[in-house]
Amino acid sequence: VSRGARLDRAAVAKVMGLEPPALHTPLPIDRSDAGRRTLIGPLRSVTEAISVFPQGQPLKQFCLEHSIDILLTFTMETMQPGHIAHTNLFAPRIGYLEDPPTGSGKPAFRYYMLKNGLWDQKDCINEQGGNDRVFNDIRLSCQQGKGLLGCRAKDRTDGHCCGYG
């Protein structure tokens, strides 16, 4: 499949270990390149989002075949009140299956939200994580036309919380 080819929901669901209905939303599956070629897949619910945990090798092969660096799944349903979205980010081509909140896929997600009318550019918080994994916060902001990111994450070695950066 060439880089410009459309990916169907069933193929994306399969590689993510989800049932195809999980990706049946009115929002499109889309590609965005903000430094990393990112495939963005909307999910129906936060329950589905926190249960996403694909197998590493099949996901890496899928990403190689479709020229994808990052696969980001999201839902606008959140665990925490006041958060704008819940995301999970997978980047096996870069060397890790699930990305802690480094922000590597957030520029593409920010563009996706703007393109689809999901974000009004006001300061907000996006949560990231999965079932039995630490939840982290990513702050999104727009100042003078420039997108800004910051995150608060649990240090996985000692459990202390890092501040917003």
C-alpha cells in the first residue's frame, strides 16, 4: 500500500488487537506528518482506548508496509473530568511499542483535532495511558499561533511525578 493509500478501519483494528467496531466513529482515520508520519485512529470509548495493547512485531510490520512512524489512537471520552481526549501512542519503528508521554505524536494529533473541529486552541489537557499502565497528562496550548506541549508523567523508576515542561 502506498503512503497515500487509504487504510480501512478493519485493517487498523486488527493490527491494534481490537474488534473492528471499536473504530466505527464519525471521525476519519487520517495520516498527518508533523516530523513523524503518524496514523491517527479514533476509537469509540475510553474503555477501548485503555485496553489497546497490540503485539509488537505485527504492528512494526504494518507500520513498515504503510510508511507509518507512529500509530496514535484516541477517543474524546476521558477518564478524568476536564480532559479533552484520551490517547495511546505506539511507535515500534522508532524502537518502542508504547510511547510514554514524550509528545512525539502530539503535533500530528493537535493538527487532526483542529482539522476536525475538536479543539478550539484553548489550553487543555490530554490524558494518555492504558489499563494497568500509568496515566500521564499532556498539556496542549496555542500562543501567538504556535502550538505548545508540556507533560506530567510518572517516573517509571521511582514513582515520583515530573512537572510540566
